Amino acid sequence: MCCDNLPSNGRVVERLVRRFAELAHPDLAAWIDSNVSFPSTKVDRIVPAMELKDVDAFTSHTGLIDAAVLQTEPFTQWVIEDRFAAGRPAWENAGVSLVADVRPYEEAKLRMLNGSHSALAYLGYLCGCTYVHEAMALPALRAYIDTFKKREVATSLTLPDGMDINVYREQLRQRYDNAALQHRTHQIAMDGSQKIPQRLLGTLRHHLKDSGPISACSLAVAAWMRYVMGVDEVFGADLKNNRRFHDELVRWLDRLLNDGALKTVEYFNTQ
């Protein structure tokens, strides 16, 4: 069972292990097909990068030296596909959700949490905010992120049974407000060309198919462009050649360049 924070992580591990087995011994690959399962998992918990001052503070408070100490938040969610070849521990007794398919949970987390995190990170950084909670303290950014999640992301999802997207959205707001977490906007903004396809483009593609709202996502992508001011091929031909997305993107990037991030978000909230 893979616990890494990767989409479809069980299927990725299964493909790699099976390919290695085929090269090592064909009979082993056949045995794996009949006797081994690779359930996918989804973990939702914010863990900012640790800094030396945090490690020193831990030592100061506890008297212990821990080179692997981590800070995290109170919220935690672990979802596991209930697909095991030889039984499993009773993880549900510890609050784990055992489900038939982890993908709807994974998609909701990538688009709602990670997508809004990226949007907040780029715009917050451009507004001079070092931490996520500082960006959330700006009324314009707070209103924008709520619109982003409610109007564009939530309406793009196929929710798993029993998931209340409004409750999840409110939980995210409270988590982003956590000043003790010290989650740097710069950390979230790193490696945007790898993160944006998973976090933002799925929502964009969903609404471009049915002429749905795309302004909030387009503003987030424009903010990334303003952040890096470089050229990167992450969009694929469908989005690159889509005139509606192109025009919306140019509109927001132009405002970011001319008016700055804060005034652009304030303008967005009037639309």
C-alpha cells in the first residue's frame, strides 16, 4: 500500500512493481497478478516545510533533539481503497475511511484544497504575504478564494457518497486561517508547472466543456504567469488553442501587470 501523496498512487506502484517483476522473472509477475493487491490511498493534512528555528524551538520546549520533527495541523483525513488480497488491520477504528474507489476523494482534495492553495499562494505572494494565514486576512483574497471554491471548483466535482462539499469548504477556510501553521506562500508556489495541471486545469476543462464559469481559475493561472514571468508548456493543445480561455487569461494577466494583485482581486470580487 502506497502512502505517498501522488494521484492514483496504488496504480502507479502496481505498474512499476509488475514491470520490474516481468524483467526479473516472468513467473513472479504472474504470481503478483493472482496474489497481490495495490490499493490507492489519499492523505489530506497540511505539513509545511520545517525550518531550523522550528527544530530549535522544539528542542527548547522538550529538551529533545529530533532531526525529523514535523509541524502539522489538527485536521487529518486518510482514505484507503478497501482492496486487500489477504485482509487488513481494522484501520476504520482509528478514523480511516475505507472506500471502493479513492478517486473522487482525491479529485476533491486536489481541486478544492490544492487548487485553492495554489491560487492563494500566487496572489498572496504578489500581495506581499509571507504566510497563507496572512493572505487569508486580506478581505479581497478571502472573498476570491471562497468564490473560487464555491462557484468553480465545487461545481466541477463528482462527489463521493456522504461528502458534504460545503462542510469541506468551511473546514478549508478554518485551516487556512491557522496562524500557528506558518505555511509559506513561497513553498506552495514552488514547482507550479508540475502542480497546475493537477490542481487547476481539471476544473478549467470541466467548465470549458459546458460554458461554465472560468474567471477564478483563469485569474489563478494568470497569477502563476505573473509569478514566474516565464514560458512553460503545461497546458496541452486543447487549452492552448481554446480562444475563450486565452481571452480570459490575457484579461487577468493584463490586470495583474498593470494594477497589481490586490487591486485585481478586488476588481474580481465586483464581477
